[in-house]
Amino acid sequence: MKNDLLVGYRFLTNNWAQIQASTACGCCNCLQTFLPVDIVAWTGLQFDDVDNPEAVARQTALCPHCGSESVLGNASGLSVDPQFLGRMNEAWFQRTIIRKPSPKT
């Protein structure tokens, strides 16, 4: 059984191709939904690589509302509805994932 929160986390970076193939996007930080054409900023591309298609594909979308690198497109196969975005926010931005405690020293 796949964990959709782990799968979703993978799609938050290096997502240029996924966003280009999407018809809807959402931000796991501010929980806003928007169209892919609303994204005007990307990160991860060096000026020397603007003509390198592989480097372009490694770009990460920035949310047009809050600027966070936490944009998910529906071409990922995951929902970008407020409920799923809220679950992603809780899991990855609110530090609510249960972790094994560190040994006390």
C-alpha cells in the first residue's frame, strides 16, 4: 500500500514537467489552489543552464501566493483539493509526523 503523503512529498521538488502537464495546482504550505499558468517563479536553474533541457526539468515551482517550494500539480496523480493539501501541510509543515525519540544523553 502506498503512502500518498510520501508520494506527494516527492512531487514537491524538481516538478517542472509535472506542473507543465497539470491542469490544476495547489500549495501544501498556504493551501491555495491555482492554475499552472499562475506560477511565475521557479527555483533551481542556473543562468548557464537555460538552454539545457535536463536542467530546466529539474526546476521547482514557487507558489504564486506565498512563494513556498511546495506546489503539487494534479499530473502527479494526487489530488490538489483542500483536504489533501491540508493533510500534506499537517504532515510536512507542522511537524506532526511521529518520529522515534532520540536517546537521552
